[in-house]
Amino acid sequence: MNITDEKIDDLNAVIKIKLTPEDYMGKYEAKLKEARKQSTEAGFRPGKVPMGMIKKKFGQSILADELNGMINETLYKHIQEKGLNVLGNPLPSEEHTTFEKWEAGSDFEFGYKIGLAPEFTVKLSSKDKVVFHKIKVDSEIIDKQIEDFAKRYGQMKAADVAEKDDMVFGEFVQKEGDITAKSTVSIPLIDDAKIQKKFIGLKAGDKIVIDPKTVSKGDADMAAMLHIKKEELNTATGDFEFTVEEIKRLEKAPVDQELFDKIHGKDTVKTEKEFRAKIEEEMSVAFVNDSERLFQKDLAAYFVKKLAIKLPDEFLKSWIQQSNEKNASMEEIEAEYPQYSDQLKWQLIENKIIQENEIKVEIEEVKDYVKGMLVQQYAQYNMPTPDDAALEENALGVLKNQEETKKIFDYLYKNKVSDFFKNSIKLQDKEVSQEDFIKLFYA
């Protein structure tokens, strides 16, 4: 066996693997004998089928399996031993694959194209400036949060006439069909303003003709509203008569000591001024994660543009197309490639920072992070935090999920890389409104 690699340019190379009969015939013939032992053919005793028939029937597939196994093992071992920093996976290259005929006893040469990761350096200084946007917790945000609290702890009460924020209980009856169902329509959740107006002003006993599609949120919601299966929605066509039976209105909880105690615990907050200050404090903390996400997005955009890293673009497009389960067309790949390319470049930058600065995330850090998440969840649902032994056990339970563990490792690595950048470049703090922040985030 002979294996070589040839550089096409700084980002592309070809690996060639030459196989002679001495490399594979032993394993090939052993597999033929094994196939013969297990083969049954009419007119022959089990295991006594002539080898010529076995070769004719199984030879091609056995040869392909053996060569494929040897090539894969050799290919990845060579990449590892040579320390080739490849992107994607090797792709078979017809122009570099040669053999006279596909049969045992022949010489084979197989070629594989590989895409190489680019060489680059990341130099950081105070000349590198990235904005860190902070959401300003103004009186409007605080008012909205108080409104939400008042609604959350409010009570549903009966009303005589339906208004725009009410819930209407009643019965749907299909005009030309057999469907009858008692259900609820939430007026504020109706998207069509004209349909909303049909419900405003209704009283118990009133009837309107309505298409359930216009007051539901998709197939699943409509099926639940009419008490039928999704598969039966084809029978729920045409208009329905809706008879109002009851109207419910949410009466907000008063902003008083009782509400303060429900949210923060007894006597923790005693005045509305303290309540607003507490909301401002908590929301400032809650917005930190949003600010961090936008900062990481802006950080990536800045350094991807600054470093102008080159990738083996054509190789990567071919690899994406061949490995794509949805059989995406090259036009679709071309359209999405710029975003993929930028993400890959940023990943390469992050990995270089991690390696060169020996940034590590230890399992204890992951465990502590999970414990913190669990404590927040208990507090969110007003549940007492278990003792440390129980918390440790719960955290280990979460970490049994490998996919979840990987996500947490990735999240903590990203945060450490972000912190490294913050200490190495100039951060420009900028306070913006929540509305402007959202525009920036989705720009």
C-alpha cells in the first residue's frame, strides 16, 4: 500500500491511495470462504457451493466492502498522523482514481480531495473596538412588567358584554355537518381585526356565523377547539354557528402589598417605589444574557471581516451538497453559503483563541452551571431549593444527556472566549432602548 498527498494550493489537496493485490487479497479470500460456509443453493449441500458461483454472486460486493474499509481506515489514519487540519470530510475524486478493471487481483489507485483549514493569526489590541449594547430599563419597561404581574396574579370574572381582551365561552355547531363542540375563543388572540370586531359586544345567548380557522392558531389548535383529531380536519369545512354561553374577563390584581409578597416573599418589598426598583434591578440582570448574545454576534462579524480568512469554498460547497440529507440543489447551497462560511470562519477563530490561550472548561464548572440553572427553576416556581446532595444528584441526572452536556460545554466555552476578547480589546458600552436593541439583534 502506498499513500501520498499532493497540495493543489494552500486550501486544497488530494490524497492518493495505491492498493496492490497483496494489500487486500488475504482478507478478500477469507470473506469469500465465510460467505461460502453460509451460502445455500439448490442442488448443493450447505457450505459446498462451488467457489466460482460464490465469486460470481458475492465477489463484487465483498471486494467493494474490503477496499472501502481499508481506504477509510488508511485515509483517516494518514490525516491524523500527518496532522492535516481538514474541513469537512474527504471527497472521492474521479480524476485521481484509476484502475484497469474492477475485479480482485487488480491494482487500484483511489484519489480523495480534501479541504484544508487556512493559516491565520489573531492579534488583539485596544485598536479593536466592539460595542457592548445594554438595554435601558426605563419606566415604560417597568410599567409593562408590572402590568404583566397584575395580569398573571389576576382573576377571571364573569362579564355581561364582550370586550377586546375577553374570553368567550360557547358552542360551535357546523352548519352543514355533524361537528358540535363547546369551546373557548380568546378575542385578543384573533389575528384578523374584522373577526375580532364580530366578537366585541356579544352577550350570552348571541349567535354569530364564523369559520373556526379564523379564530384558531393552526391545525392543531383548530382540532383541539373542535374536539376532533387533526386527521379529521378535512371534515371541518364551511361555516359554523357559534352560540355565546359565557364571557370571562381578566381582572388584574391590584398593585399592593399582597402582590409584592406573592412575587418577592413576605415584606421583602413594602412600597411601590421599592417594587419598581426591584423590577429594574432584576430586569437589568435578565437583559445581561441578551446583551452578551448580541455582543458575541457583533464580535464575530467584526473579526470575520477584519481577518478576511479564505476558505476552500468550492470544496466545501461540494461537501455540503454530498452530505446534505435534504438533497439541496447547488443553487440553494450557493444562497446559504455566505452565512455558513461566516459561521465556519468564526468557529476557526474561536478554536484558535481556545488552543493558543489554553482556555478550558472543567466538568466541575459544567456541574456548577447546571446547579445554578436548577436553583433558578426552583425559585421561578416558588419551590424550596433542595440540599446540596440532592442538587448534585439532579445535576448529574441532567448531565447524563450527552447532547445537553455538549450544549452546556459549548455555551461555557463561548462565554470564556467572549471574556478573553473583552479583556483584550476596547469595549464600547452603549445603552439603547429595548426596541432599538431588538432591531440591532435581528439586523
